[in-house]
Amino acid sequence: MLCQQCDAAPCEPVCPTYASYHNSEGLNGQVYNRCIGTRYCANACPYNVRFFNFFNPVWDKPLHLQLNPEVSVRPVGVMEKCTFCLPRIKAAEIQAKAENRAVQDGEITPACVQSCPANAMAFGDLNDPSSGVARLAESNRGTKLLEELGTLPKVVYLQRDAWHDGKNT
Amino acid sequence: MMARTPEQINDDLLRPVFHTSGRFFVAVAVLGAFVLAAFGAWGYQMYAGIGVSGLRWPVYWGFYITNFVFWIGLSHAGTLISAILRLANATWRRPVTRCAEVITVFALSIGGMFPLVHLGRPWLAFWLIPYPSERGIWPNFRSPLVWDFFAINTYLIGSVAFLTLPIVPDWATVRDKATG
């Protein structure tokens, strides 16, 4: 499971150093440099989607060449999580700003969305009602995990409905 | 048995202060070896990662937090005993309260070490202290862990004062006896 990017995220208020914080776009950011490894956020997360570097990460040669140069290597003792590929989001925003235009729908694809062969995932701006992802989220097939906890998750899972099952009730 | 004068009682009580036996050094050496081994283990844990303590996803808090709570509980017992005896005005209380206060301070000092050992990056633990950094970042005052840190420090300062103030007359007795 990936981080549900909660609007009322239980991981954020418990972090003593603001390593786990809410950014202006509504993402649950994780500042690796600021993390001192209390692991409080992971205990607070009801989805268990935070991952701690319990051991010093090592890459035997030549595996170190597979490291993405655009993503910082997280050291031992630091919490990590799904960032919705923040470097890709920032790259698209910088590109759009350089071309003096707004970011278009579908311009940003996180690695999971890009690599899914079945096109099972969609990513976009939920605040923009005309975006593809906002229209999908509004459908009555949408469910949010553990919504009753009041975490206001932003990830929406689409169920099969009767129409898709061919029952057409 | 003859009744002892206050002078003789003082001499008896202060004997371990003025005469150090060989057994004392043996005890210090043995216990000091444990402390050195603990520092070595802590260094290894910092180098290799907190995973050497056996923690894995999805269990993030374990032995160290358990030990922390255990020792804080012990220190609360010390405070409770000394405070209750003081409030009840028990005249026989003094040796007991002294023991209880010593238990409080030392159990708290031991307990306070464990959150530090528990941290993934303990060398950055000073970020819990609210100091004006050049980046303008303060601790997150919404976090219960920050208040935990403040509470332990307040409790430690209070119990050290509680231990130190009644011990001042005893230090005066030691001063009167000291020759060196």
C-alpha cells in the first residue's frame, strides 16, 4: 500500500522535529534531513505505510549505479515514505513556470502510475474539478480506506460496480 | 550493648566516605566493564542501525521504550514514598526518604538515557531542545514527545533539588570531619 496522503494525517502532529509535515500542495512531506528517528510517525500511521531504515543501506558495486540521481539517498535511522514522487512534481512545476503556463492535467506521472501496465492508477490535481483524477474520485465507485478514523485520506480506490459485473441492476 | 553517642554514630556512618576498601574498586571495575560494554553496543547500533536491536516493520518501538517506562516508573515510586512520608510527618522517615530520593534521581537518570538510545540518529537529539537556530526551526510543540522531553527534564531538576537540599547538613558533617 502507498501513503494515503491524509489531510488530517496522524503522522504529522506527533513528529517532534517537523520532519513529517504538510506541504502547501497537501502532500504529506517527509524531510529526511530533519528526521531524528523517533519512529513516532510510523506508530501513529493507521495504514502502516511508513518505512524505517533499520540498517545502514549498502549497494554492492555495480548496484550503486541504479540509484536515481534526482532522489536523495536516505541514511540509516531515517523514516521514509511514498512522496508521490515529489521530484517529478517539482520538475513539472519548474518546467511549467519556465514556459509561463500552468501545469496541465496528466503532465505529472509518479513512477507507480508510469510503470503500471494495466493503467490501474491515475494521478492529478484533486483541487481542479475538471482534472481526470478529480472526476474519477467523484464517481460513486470510490472508497477511501479507514475513512471512519477521520484521517481524510486523498487516495481513492475504485470498486467494481454492478454495471461492470454485467448485472446492470 | 552500650548506647552509642551521636559522635560514634556519625563515625560509623561516615566510615565508607573516609576509608575506601579494595572491594569498592573491584565493584567499580566490574560494573564499569558493563558500562563500557553498553557503550560499545550502542556504538555498534549507531553504526549498523537500530535494526540490530531486533525491531522490524511494523514494530517501531520495543525494548528501549519499555525500559524507559520501567525506569521512570521506579523513579515515581521513589518520589511517592518520600513525599508521602514527608506529608504524613513520620518522624522515623529520614533514612527512608533519603533512600527514596536517591532512587528517584538515579532511576530517572538511567531511564532518561533510553529514549536517546532509542533514536535512529541520536547525535541529532539536541533538535528537541527549543533553541533559536539560524534556520528558524523550533521543535514541534504539538508533539507529545517534545513534552515528554520537557517533563523528564523538569522532573529531573526537581528531584535533584529535592535530594540536594536535605543533604546539605550531611555535607556539613562530612566537612567538619574531613582532614585532607
